[in-house]
Amino acid sequence: MELSYKNNKLKKSLTTDKGIAKGYGTIAKKVKLRITQLNNADNLEVISKLQVLRLHQHIGKGTWSIDIQENWRILFEINQDPIPTLEDGGIDLKAITIISIESVEDPH
């Protein structure tokens, strides 16, 4: 999947080993694993099948997230216009191949 980032600071903190270690401390290994999983997936449907990631949409906000560890999440937006949909109006996860990472946070 193609990943972009909200800004250069976030990109640096998620694409280099030094940035990940500095920015995420005790959860750095899991953050790196999740970014690798997103990069290696062909589309969002692949991510949805990895139950440990708990892919879900934040209703009314346009953002999605996957779990890192405990309350920590990677929040992202679908970066395709228009967002691919199914005939029944649902999101076509198999057609989503470009996302924008918005943040890594504990939203609780």
C-alpha cells in the first residue's frame, strides 16, 4: 500500500529507526511492525483480515485506525478521491491502496 504522512516530522518519526525509537520509546518495535504491515499490504482489505490490528473507521470523522498496543493507535485517512465504494454503499477495502498517516496516539 502507498503511505503518505500528515507532515515531514511525522514521516521522519515513522520511517527511520532512529525516529521511531526516539518518538515512541517502549512501543517503538510495535510501531515499526505496524508501519511495515501497512507498507507490505496490497490494500486495506489485507489489513482488515489481520484481526490483531482491529481496523475500524471513526464514524463521522473520516479517519480510520489500527491498534498498536493497549490504547495506542495509528490514525489515518483514505487518500483516494473519490473513496472506492461497493454497490451497497459500503467502503471497498480491496480498492483502497493509498492512505495518509495522520497521527500515532492514545485517543482514550
